[in-house]
Amino acid sequence: PSDVGILGIELVFPSLFVDQTELEQFDGVSAGKYTVGLGQDRMGFCTDREDINSLCLTVVSNLMKRYDVKPKDIGRLEVGTETIIDKSKSVKSVLMQLFEPHGVTDLEGIDTTNACYGGTAALFNAINWVESSNYDGRLALVVCGDIAVYAKGSARPTGGAGAIAMLVGPNAPLVFDRGVRSIYMKHAYDFYKPDLSSEYPTVDGKLSIQCYLSALDNCYRLYHQKYQRLHPNATVIGLNQFDALIFHTPYCKLVQKSLARISLNDFLLTSDSQKRKELYPTFYEKYDSIKLEDTYFDRDVEKIFMDYSKGTFNEKTKPSLLLANQVGNMYTPSVYSGLVSLLISADADVSKLNGRHVGVFSYGSGLASTMYSISITSDSSKLQSLLDKLSYVKPLLEQRTKISPEQFTSLMETRAHNSHRTNYEPSGDVSMLFPGTYYLKFVDDMHRRTYEKR
Ligand code: ACO
């Protein structure tokens, strides 16, 4: 099969949010820390009525309805998540409730977990399957979802929640480029969830930023090498080869720093000193001998390259940050919410996206990371139908309900106290959920969960 990639994409986010300016006041931090310092305006969150199973049930059922896909059309179902409830039982097995009644049980794929990277791993499994000898002509469905909640403290404003489902198959409008996927994995304790009784992670915030940026350096350089090997005569390389760059987004400010980081890499990869002088006339001498590993928290270098890449950031990356800014870090769906934001930034005008080349950086703590790229089709009608199907996203963001920081904190406590209770009927208000949302009805004495649909 050719042009393998994403045929359809569906997103869900919580119907409730907390305003980050109000959260700054409530937390007693200086005004601007979350909104300017982290770049976050609103944070979506779920009451105890929603869990990872309900989010994934909602997104899959919404996608199948919107794209008129029947259970028998799907041959592979993959889930990427780091929100674990039943430990040995997969979210995929819960999603089978949408397929079994239609006699569909021949469905390969299972859950994949490594922090925010599981969604990308699941997506690669699906792409690989379509390109493999086992492909049977049906489509793959990739689901990524998470509820990102942190204990009270500096990490809490970087939470979020959501789920994304993607239909994968041949002749797609969003085609995965072959031969350039670049991986960087290593062992790190930057963010993990060792306390299985709690939804909250253990985080070394500073180390997680360093790990993220060093993963970006490594993935970008490898991508660069692979691209050059495939296109030995390419004249446009580096940042300029991409029309857009999307990133896993723990918070928007880190993404702006990441784009600056790529421009720092381009600077260091420009080995010809004359060319360096031409391209970077104001600072080529000062930073001639800097080493990447010394610069993760170097304020001067950061500022110079943030300033240098500001125009590129505004043009190529800022449009992909709408959902991250409005909902927060969704973990596994985060980078794909960047893709949705980029697509809806065109306001259904295909000419803004036709034939464009998009770089993607996916990161999951612990750590696993990838840079790869997507070529958007030049076939306007294929692209138009994809964009039209995303027209619900912006209006839905505005239909959410704002909750005060006091009430948000109390709802977080309810989640924390009850996350593993049995004989439990959640107390979250069902009427506040968007219509069509699956919600947790009851957890019985054997921890078995039942769901209903609003
Ligand atoms: N106005 C404007 N900016 C401000 C203000 C203010 N009043 N106050 C602080 N800031 C800036 C700071 O200068 C800093 O920006 P800088 O790094 O560009 O200088 C930023 O706001 C954040 O302030 P810090 O003091 O660095 O924040 P803190 O250390 O309290 O927490 C952190 C930030 C570490 C990111 C925390 O939220 C966290 O641990 N989050 C979870 C981990 C995470 O998301 N890691 C990223 C990769 S891993 C992953 O995806 C989970």
C-alpha cells in the first residue's frame, strides 16, 4: 500500500476547565508564572465520572460515528496510554465492548505504555501493520488518551486530559514519510509512577526538561542525517525543510524553547565558517565553540536563539499550540493535539496546508522519543474532508464550563481519595459532560467498572 498515514482524526477533551490566572492567585504564586512563564491559559480536568476507559470509549465511538466507520472495517486497534487502572487488563479490552456486539473480535493490537510516548509507539505499530505482509485491507484505529494530574505544587498547572483516535490506512491525506523515523531512548528517572495506588507521578521537573531537550537534540540530528542520506542533493535542510514543526507539549513555553533549540542545532551543524558568518552575523563568534550538553539551562544561549527563531516559531509552531494552551498536557495525545491544532488553524482553507511538510517530535519520560515527518497531501478534496470533520473543535472549546480553583482542588481530592475504591458510585455531575460522553457509572466489589453514555 502507498501513502500510508492518518485518514481521520478525532479528539475529546474535558468539558470542565480551570483558568490559569485564577490558579496563580489561588496558589499564591506571582502573577504570570503559569500564563506567561509556562504559556498556559486554561487546564482541562475530569471529575471522578471519567477515567481512561470512558475517555477512550467516547473518542472511539465519536470517530466511528463522524467518519461512518463500521466495526467490521477495523482490523487493528491499538491504544497508547500511561493512565493505568486495572494494571493487567488493557484499555483495548474495554474498547472491545464497541466491537464484540457486531461480531468483530478478530482485532490485532494491544496497549502500549511509556509515559507520553505510548501513542506514537501505537501509531507506528499501526503504520507498520498496514505496510506489512499481515495487512488484510481493513483499517487500523489508534487511540491515545490520558488523564494528567499532579499533586499540589509546582507541577499541578501542567496537567490536562484528553483522548485522540486516528484512523490509519493507505491513500491518506497525512502521509508518514518513510526512512526518516529517528529514535532516541535511554534510561532516566525523570518522571514515573511508582506508587500504584495514586494517579500522581513522581517528577524530577528540572531533570525532565533536560531529558526532553537532550532527546530533541539527538532525534533532530539523527533525522537530519537520515534525511540527507535519502536526499543527497537537497539544498534545503534543517529547520527550513519543514513548513511546520509540532512537539509533545508539557507546556507551551517549553515548545518555544524547543524550536530555539533546533535553531541552535542548525547553527552548530553549519560547519562552513563563512556560511555561519553569513547566516548568524551577530553572534557567530561568541557561540562558535559551545557544546549542546552545556546549554540546557544556559540563559544567554536560550535568549539568543529564542530571539533568533521567534519569527519561525510564530509561523511554523505557534499554530499547533492552541489545544495545549487551552487544555494542557494530555500526555500521549499531546503531540497529536498539536497536529489537530495545526489542521484547524487553517480554518478549513486547504491552500494553507496542501503539500506541506510537517516535522513531529514525540517524547515520553523514562525515556523514549522520536522525530519523524508527515507529508500533507496535495489532493485538495481529500484534505478538505479531513478539515471539515474537525470543524467542531474550536466551538467545543468555548462550550466548556469554567470551575473555580477551590472547586477544582476539591474535585481533585475526590479523585485522589476514591481512585481505587470499590462499591463506588462517582459523585461528579453527569449533566456537565458533553452529550455523547461515556462516564463511569459504578465500580463494584470486584473493581469491575460499568459505563453509561450521556
Ligand atoms: N511572570 C512570568 N514568568 C514567570 C513568573 C512570572 N511572574 N514567575 C516565574 N516565571 C517563569 C520562570 O522564569 C520560568 O521560566 P524560564 O524557565 O523560562 O525561566 C517559568 O515561569 C516556570 O517557573 P519555574 O520557577 O521554573 O517553575 P517551577 O520550577 O516551579 O515548575 C516545572 C516548572 C518544573 C516545569 C513544573 O511545572 C513541573 O515539574 N512540571 C511537570 C514536569 C514536566 O512537564 N516536564 C516536561 C517534560 S516531561 C513531561 O512531559 C511530563
